[in-house]
Amino acid sequence: MRSRIVWFVAGSAAGVYATAKARRAAYRLSMPGLADQAAALGLGWRAFSAELRDGMETRERQVAHELSGTPDLDHVSLETHHPELSDKEHP
């Protein structure tokens, strides 16, 4: 008797899962679903291009600093230019 209940529950769960997947697939292939996918694609493309643009600007700044001979402030420690600010001198 228990095995029948287990199989009934497993079959019911598989049916619910398959129904949900079929409903999602039908929505994706409908006109509103296609419009939503196109909008999501456009949003993703804009986010990707903005991230790419930010990375390019950051790299351009790094290259400009390297070519100009000025040290990049992100990589310079305070101890190099201001030894009096170092914590190593204080006990």
C-alpha cells in the first residue's frame, strides 16, 4: 500500500512539474513572451556595454598613468612618500 502512495505522489509531482514547464514554454513562444525576452535581451546588452565601457575607461587611465610616469595612487603606500606616518616607528 505504501509503495502505491509513493508512486502516486511521485507521479503527481512529475505531472505538476511537467505542467509548469509546458506553461512556461508556451508563454515564451507567445507574442508577449517574445516581447519580454527581447526587452530582457536589450537590458542585458545595455548592462554589458556599460560594464565594458567602464572597464575600458579604467584601463585607459591605467595606461595613461603608466605612460606619463606618475605613480598610480591606488598602488602607492603612504610609507613610501611619508615615513613619518608609518606605524612602524611607534612602539
